[in-house]
Amino acid sequence: MSRETSEGERGRVVRTACPYCGFATMDDEASFCSRCGKPLHTAAILARRLERAEWLEKIKDVGAGSSAQPLQDREAQEIWNRMSRDGESGRKADGGGGQAERSRAERPAIAAEGAPATGYFRLWMLPAAALLISCLAVLAVFVHDGNVNAKVRSWHVQAEKEAKAGQYRNAEQLLELAAASRPGNPGIAKDIDIVRQAAKLDDDIKAAGLLLDQGSLEKAESGLRQAQATLSSRHEELFDPIRDKLAGAGARLAVQQVSSELDGLGTIREMAERLQRLRGLQAPGAPELRQRILDSMVQMGINQAQQLLRKKDFSAARAAVDETVSHAGNTSKLQDMSARIDKEKEEYEEQERKRLNAAMQMANLEQRQNQTDAFDIVELNASIGEEGSAVITGRLKSKATRGIRAIRLFYVLKDAEGVQVGSGTISVSSGGVIEPGGSAAFTEKNASVKSEASVAITSATWYID
């Protein structure tokens, strides 16, 4: 056998066998089996190709002396036997008698000298089994993780729904199940912390509601303020139910506070402030309390207007009604009160006009009287005094409406035949001013008249104080 022939036969024997069907592919560089079409194991192919290359190099080095003689070198014999075993595995995989006979005919002479022939599959069976087991283990882990992830996702989605519905304790339990399946997961741990904070706020608001039921308004207000301060820094959607509950509890608190303060309110402005606090609230009892405040406000405005009417302060009464209307609306009672104010104002103004006219007339009369008839002479006498002169005495009484002073009386004296025998002026002084209704005495001597005579006042002058 020539070296070329041996090397050619060896090249045909050393072929890659398919790990599925055992067929030795004709193309040593093939990646897929030419019979079944399945992919060849790339790692095994590369390893075998490297081994073949090493074998061929060693065979060339050992058999370089003569290609016709059997190989005597022990190492070369071992290499040739391994290549022969690979060829035997390829021929068994090919099947068919003709093809098997052709393989025997082409078997090299060195194989006929007793080289053992074993199956090719022994070389890759153990790695293939190990690879299969590894793949199955990875697949099992993957399937298990997939199932766990599906459960965790389901629990997380359900917990989110429960939290958005305000069922925080249920959401916490679901998240704890998820955390037990995925321990150390930071996202789940954070969600549990947020849900627990929401649950605590929910419990605080419920506790404030119980305090409201018991009438402890100050404690309830303090609890709600703390909850509001904590909630102001939370913007997650799951806190929306708590915001609604907090708003409802705040509305209840406002209603109870205003209701307790209502009896102590004394002005329209104070009632208007309480009414503003209740505006827009939908808490139980809020509509009834608003109507109660409106009714109280209207009645208070009417009472104030009536008191001012008794004082004839029509402008203040009108202002009280207008202020009430601005807060409570123009109700029928306030309309009636406005009409009453207008009517009484007209009547009062008419009475005042009449009174003023009467007062003016009286003032004119009084002024005329004070100017023309301010006093009466109640006593007037004329006699002869010790000195032989006529002495005139008398007393006057004021009927003026104001004080009078500096009174001067002009008189004449007449004898028994009525002939005037003398005249003169009397100055009346009573220490200053003669008040209305007061009186004053006067005395005057007339030396020119020495006989009995009668006296008469002809005129007088005075000043009005």
C-alpha cells in the first residue's frame, strides 16, 4: 500500500459522525447532518478536528520511512487504532450490506492486523448526558422561577388593587406572601413599608372618628391635624382613599364645632363666618346646620332692626337688614322688615315735620311773648312817704320762656281828678336775671309829687337772656 493511498483511505475513514443518527457526514467541515438535518455539536466537532490534526502529524512522523510496511511504533499503532474505531462507528451508522462490504474492502491493512474496533459514540456519550442533565436542571429552575414570578406578580397586582380600594391590611398580607417567595427584594420591601404607613394613617383617622362620636372634639382635631401633616408628604395613588376619609372626618369635625358654638354667637358677622366654614361640606348634618344658621341669622337681623326702630334709628336698622341679606339672601321675612322700616320712617318723618312746624309756631309765639309780654305787674301802689314824697311800690312776675333782666318800667301819677301830676322810670333789679315764672319787687320815690295820687305803668323795656 502506498503512502498516498493509505492517507487517502485514512481521510475517508476519519469523518464526523452525527450524534443523532450516527451517519458519518462526507464533509468534515459540515455543521448539520446530511441525513437527518440536525445540527452537529460544535464543541465536539472542534475537539475531534484538533485530535485528527495531531494524529495525522504523528502518523506522518512515524511512518515517514516506508508506507507499505505495518506500523511498528507503539504510539502510532494506538493512534491508528483510535482512527479505525472512528471509521467503524461511521460504517455502522451508514447501514446496508453493499456499503458495509465496501467499507471492509477499503479498510487499511493495519486494521486487519488486530486493531480493536469500538463505537464512536463512547467518546461523546458522557458529555452529551452531562449536557442534557444540565439543560434539564436549568429548564427546571427556569420553570420554577417562572411559576414563582407569576405568583409574585399576581400577589403584587392584587395587593395594589386592595390598597387603592383602602383595604391596606389585605394588601399588606399579599405583599408579605410575595416577600416570602422573593426574600430580600427591595421593591417588595418598599411597597410593604408604604402600605403599612397607609394602614397606620387609616387607623389614626378611624380613631379620630371614634373621638368625634364621643364628643371629644379637641382630641379628634389634634389627631386629624397630625394625619394631615403626614399625608401632605405622600403623593402615591394608594393614599387617595385616606385623603377622602380625612376630608370626611374634617367635615364632621367642622359640623360639630359649629353646632357647639352656634348658641354663643351674638352677631351677624360671627354667624356668617360659621356659615362660610360649612359651605360645600357634605358631612351628615351639614345641610340642616346651614339652614339652622340661616334661620338664626335672619331672626337676629330682624331683632336688631326692631330694636333700632324703637330708637327711631332707621339708617342703622336698614344697615342691619342689608347685612343679613348679604349673607342669608333676600328672604320674605327680610323683605317684610325692609318694607316696615320704610313705612315707619315715612311716618316718623311726617310726625317730625308736624312737630317742627308746631315747634316753630310755638317758638314764634314764645318769641313774640318774650319780646312783647314777658311779665305781668301783679302788685302796684302809690302812697305818700314819711318825707312827704310819693312812693311807688309793686311786684312783677315773669311769664317769659327765657330769663329776663334790666327791666325798666315807665309810669305816670294822677290826682283824684285824673290829672297827671308826675311821671318817672322804675328800674327793677332782683339780683340779675329773672327766670321764667320768677318774680321781683320794686320801689321808687317821686319827690315832685306831694299829694295823694294814683300810679299807672305806661310802658316797659327789658332784655331777654
